[in-house]
Amino acid sequence: MTARRARATEGKIMPEASYQVRVSGEIPAELLAELRDLTVSVEPPETVLHGSLPDQSAVVGLISRIHGLGLRLIEVRRLPPEEGSESRPAPPR
């Protein structure tokens, strides 16, 4: 990031953004209880989380929690605003 761009974003609050997080295997109930604001879908052999996180601290906190439980993080993706609400997987049948 250039110095000019850094100055332009200083002091601005990062808006809430939607994320997709992929984890290998199933997420333990202990962590699922903490993730009640996220949509959780199991797509064997992965678990996929979708939802809004308020800031980068929340993203880092989620990654740290996943790591702390010994789970293998596959991908973290920030979704474009229009994709965040429309790309959620369909509910299980």
C-alpha cells in the first residue's frame, strides 16, 4: 500500500464484511456454539462458514480459535458485498 493510500484510509472504520471460511472436517460443537451468527454448512470433507464479521480483529480471532482447536484452515475469503448475502448455500434437504 502506498503512503498516499494509507493516509486516505487512516481514521476510517472498516465496514462490516461478509466472509467465507473453509475448514477441513467437522467443527466441534464447542466452536459451533460461539458461531451462532454465522451460517454453517457441511460439504464433506469440509465445513464452510458464511457470514458477516465486524472487523479484522474478528477475522483474526476466528482464525486463532480454529487454529487453537487444532483444525486445519483451508481458506478465508472476503466476499464482495453482493455475493455475501446471495452466495450462501441452500439449506439441507
